[in-house]
Amino acid sequence: MDSSQQLVSNYVRSFVEQDGGSLRFAPIRDEDGRMCWELYGILPDGVERKVMLSKTGKPRIFKSSDAVIAYWQDIYPEASEVTIPILRSGNK
């Protein structure tokens, strides 16, 4: 993957398995103040790209930690852990 290309959701598995990329989750608050997580792809050279939904072009957002865990287990079936960052309590 070229570092200037957009990373779309239907390419994530290939990005990880074939391109040597990795993933991270960034905590955000939705319009109702609930914590959720945006997905980012990290290229081997360290450049980060926000993962966008292939159908809508909107950022890939997970609304629960259970959804983050399920997605991680799907992409990394051999993984025994996943880091789910949180916002500080003052970031409301």
C-alpha cells in the first residue's frame, strides 16, 4: 500500500496480512458523549491512516469494547490480547 492511498475497511485484512500493516484504536466521544473507537492502520514506515468504510467513506467506528475485541479476534485470530485505550475522565 502506498502511504498516500486511503485505507478502506474491505482492505484491512490484506493490509495486515500482506502489506505488513498493523492496527490501533483511538478513543473518541460520539455526539451523545459515549466513548467509542476509531480504527487506524499503521503502515510499516509508521504512517497512520484512518480506516474508512468502503460503502460510505465515513470513518470505521466501534461503539463498544466488545465490538473492538470481536474485530481484533477476527483480524488477529492467534492474538491473546488487545489494547483498548480510553479517554481520561476529564475528556467529556
